[in-house]
Amino acid sequence: MTIDVLSLHPTRWALTLPLTFAVIGCGPGEGDVSASATATATEGSTGSATDDSSSSSAGETTGETTGETTGAAACCGCLCVDPAWSCGANTCTPEGGGPAPLGPEAGFLTVPEHPIEFLLGADMLKGTAPPSRLWYAFRPADEAPETRPLAIFFNGGPGFSSTVLFSYSTSPSTLDPDLVGDAGIAANPHSWTRFANVLYIDPPETGFSYNIALPDGTKPMLPFIPEHDAAVMVQGLLGFLARHPAIEGNRVILVGESWGGVRASVMGQQLIFPGETLDSPVYRNAPLHDAVLDHLTRVFPDLPPDDPSTAAQQFGHRVLIQPSIVFASAENAGVPSTPPDQAAELLGCIDDFDYYQCDEPLDWTSKRAGAMLARFVDPTILDQALAVEVDTIAWMHADARGTAYPRAPLNATQAADQAALVALFGPVGDEDPYFLNFFLRGALPLTYYDAHPGYARLFVRTLPYVRTFVTHAEKDTVVYSLDLPPQIAWHGDLVAAATLDESPVGDEARPGRILVEFQPESGLSSLSHTIRFPRYEAAGHLVTVRAAAELLADVEAWYAEP
């Protein structure tokens, strides 16, 4: 099986992939529908983040809404609304204009080309990020979605799609092989739509997401830059919110799994401290800065958009499922990190154990993943999981991918058989398959990470502004949960202590907290923070497989706390 190289050897990871960032000239694309168009934000309502205790029946939709409206539909499929947005034909603009009602939705949002700067050697290199077509899937909350938070899910890797969290018991349907049997798909009794709207985005070039060429035909080949990966996700999130004014100002919960903890830390830093995207020592992105401030100005017109407390009103929640918060920076020289074999001894794992679920035999997780992926690329099952007819999404088809980037075979894994997708959407090149569960471009030189302040440091700096929930799984040797408190405390100039407290509070079934005390001279906005840290005795790395019901109940209760 493939072990998460981040958790095992985070420093070595940066040495394993070749650096490829030169701009390669290519011919003009064929069949792209306004491929380079800049995303246009839909004007939304203003006001503070929605209080979830309120409710409204006006325009209420449910998870089974199909986009039906009163009167004839003026536009379906999104491209006729915005040339940078392609979605299924069930999403329709009502007669007379205005946004479509909240309902099941899937498709692509374009993050347009934009200038960036990143550290290469001793110099900041100026480059152009290509247009990214980000695949997304959305399901509204079961009740009153206009009043509910938006939970955005992403997996880790780095380089993995959002497929695992989508397929394993967080959305209204599940593809878990243990639950669906021969049916391939089943209703999920533990859907997070019970309390939230849910949004899944495949990070750039993973899953169904793909890049396209610039208008002049060139294809910028950037290395994998964690900050840029996060920046594109933030821009995709803001683009989604702008196109859905009914929830544009609602609270947002970042939900990251595994290396998604690093991504969530960087996304939090970019949202809470947007000014730092202009003067970072390793990565600068002025359009990202402008997009965040424009969004905050629109949602909170009476508050200063560059004040961290303003962004925290909307982006002040994150749920991290077995997260890594350390990655390929100078932190690796000193931060505690328990090797999997040592973790296995501490956790009492079986012989020849699966590193992700150590009470199961080797390859248990990879076999489950293979069975899940085989279902995910079956269009009939995918239609049911999305509640959208996937063949009505224009940019899924081969004739819309004329300048799509090659994504394989370099450092890529995919479902074994995509013949059904090819039959539905048309043939594509061997180097640009429809779906890649894992893809990663070449890595940056270590000088990038040597100059980086540290990803765990970003996690710590955002704690005063972001309520944080982290799982503590007892059967995971890839991410040994008890490393988290000392990893937080390692930044001693910011943190005075990070203490595990497993005493019960109230009637909670799974006690557990990390009590963080900050240094008085740290400059942080508070002197303490409590991270919710419940223990899941039967769960491994994929907590939503072994403890879906428990996790949902705990997150729901944590979110409801004042």
C-alpha cells in the first residue's frame, strides 16, 4: 500500500519529485467554452455571518431539491449566467433573473489566471498561475439551508482529491463498501447535512479538477506550492459563495483530513491575515488578497476588512480529521513526530498491521479505497451521489478540455477502470484522464521551506481566531494523535504550554481537549485557547469509516457551543 509520505518523512518528501516550473508553449485550445474568462462575482446580500439559531421558511429547500422554480427557467447549466462556471442542468436561473434556489449542485468553478510570486533559491520568482477549473459538489442542509453554516471538505496527501470524505459518510450518500454491498451506493444516516450545507472541492489538478492553457496557448507548469494550492482553494470557496448569495455571509467550517490540516492552516492564515499574502517571505498573491478583502467588504460593510476579527466572524471554525500540521519546513528538525512502527507499539496494533487502521491487516485501507473508487467513476452511481445528471455538466466532456493539462502518469494514481466515463464524455488523452484520485506536480527546492516560518506556526497563530476541533483516533499510526500537543508547544515564543485534558465536561460521551496557553509577549490576541480533541477508540486515519455517527454528533455539539 502507499503510506502517507508526509507523515513518515516530511523533509524527504521535498527531495522525491523533480522541479518543473518552466512555461511551455502549446497551440491554442479546441472546444473550450470561454476558458480564460474571469469569474464574475454575483452580487450578494450584506450583513454579518448568519446566526444558525434563526430559521426561515421563505424559499426553503431540502437536500432533495432539483432546482425547480416557479415559472419558466431562463437559464440552466450556469455557463449562460457566468462563462467561468459550468454546472449541471438541474441548476437553473428563475425567469426574470436572480440566483437559482439552493439545491444539489455539481460542476466546475474557474479560478482565472493571475500573477503570483514564490521563492526559488534566493530570489522571488514572478510567474502566472494558469486558469484552474475546480470540480465541486454541493448539497444543501436538510432544513433551512439559508440559515446553516457551509462545511467545505478536502482531503490531504498532498495531492489527493476530496473523494474519500465525499464517499465515506459525510454527504447524503455513502459509497463505503461495508455499507452499500452490491448496490454500490446507499443513503447515509450520518450525513453532515443534518446541521450544515456541505461543499466538496477537488484541489487543483486532482480528482475531476484540471488546469487549462492561457489565452495565448501557453501552459504554466508550476511546482507544487502549498501556499498556492491553498490560495486556489480559497479563491474557489469565495467564488462559490459569491454565486450563492443566499449563503454568502454564512459561517464557514473548514474540514480537512490528514495533510488537509496543513492546507486548512494555510487557508486560515490567508483568510484571517490577508495582508500577509502581499509580503510573505515565500509566496505572494495580490489577486488573492484583493479577493478576500472584496468578499469581507461585501459581507461586512461596516467592519474593517483587514482586521482579523472580521474574517473570524465567518471563517472562524475548522474541523481537522487526523491532521498533519507540520510539513517540509524547518519545524521538522525539532517537532516531535512518532514513527509508525513506534506508534504501533504504543497503540497495541496487530502483526502485519494496516498503517491507517492498525487493528486490520496490511492493505485493508487500500482495498477499501479501490472498491470505493470503482464505484465513484461509475456515472450511474455518481449521478445518484451528486443528485445531478453528471453528463449535463458541459466541462466534463472531452470537447471542452482542448487545452487541459497533462496530469499523468507522473506521480498519479487513478481508479482502475474509467471506461464508463470515456464512453459518456468522449475519449481523452492518456495523460489527462477524467479522474485522478492523486496527482502532484514537482516539488520546490528545500530553500523554499528553509525560509518558511512553519506550517504548525500558522496553525498556532490562527488559533485565537478560529475555533478548532481535532480528532484523536486510537488506531492510526500514520498520524499519531498524541504528537499534536508537543508540536503546538514547540513554538515556544508563541506558546507557553499545550496540555492534554481528558476529563469529562458535562454529558459529552467522548471527553478530550488540548488547553493551549500563549506567551504574554506573543502578540496574539488572547492568552489561551481550547482545542476540542475527542478520542475515537475504534477509528484509524479514516475516522468517518469507523466512527461516522460519533464524529457527526461531536462536531454538531461542538459547533452549537456558544
